[in-house]
Amino acid sequence: MTIPRGISKIPVHLYGGVILFVRDRKAFEKAYKWLHDTDYPENTEDGAGLTCREPIHKDGKIYYLSGVFDQQLDTVVHESGHLATIVMKRAGIHPHDDDGESFCYLLEFVYNQFSKKVFAVKNKSKILPIDYVEGREW
């Protein structure tokens, strides 16, 4: 059974598994239904993003599901943190082990992957300009 269209697949080679990343609520619900064979049990209309708290085992693989719906940098950072924590937990590594070095490398990887998916339409360069957080109070 293949992953539905419109869902980005990001392999996490070192820790095993595949991140399923989406940019909107409808795609999140579609991915969740594919993974669980049931509808998402909560309202996805609330919140700027969502990350499932547990890895999902399907077809002999491990999947992690995450989405950023508002296309904002702070949400990318937030959901990247959740996802990195969940992957580390599954691997049996505490995020604070070794002064958090493994966690930080994984967080950097997840953030970079999510950013490419979220900002690909707006910006082809690798550097995200500050105007991506327009309207934010600093």
C-alpha cells in the first residue's frame, strides 16, 4: 500500500523510519487515515500545526506524522522540536544525553527538511529571509 499523493516523505536514516510531512489540515487528515485506517479523532481546525505523539508502525516501517498549516517559521521550529523529541524517545536516547548533541543534530535535520517543504513555494534559496515572519513582534 503506497503513501497517498501530496504527502512528503522524509527518511530518517540514522534513527530509522520515515517522516510524513504535510502543509495543510486536509493532507494531515488523509495521512492519518492512511496510517490508522480511521479518521483523526480530534479537530484539526485548531492550531498552527500538529505532530502525532507516537510513531506509527505500518507495512513493516515506522512512520512519524507532522504538519505545519500556517506556513510560519515559528510553527516550523515548534513542530520540528516535537518531531525530534519523538524520534529520540523511540530510539531510547534522552534529548539531554551528551549535552543534547544528538538531539540538536536531529533537530537541525528536521528543521531543514520542514523548512524546504514549507518555504519552497516562496523561496528557492537555502537562506530564509526575515520577512518570512512578517507581522511578528520581536
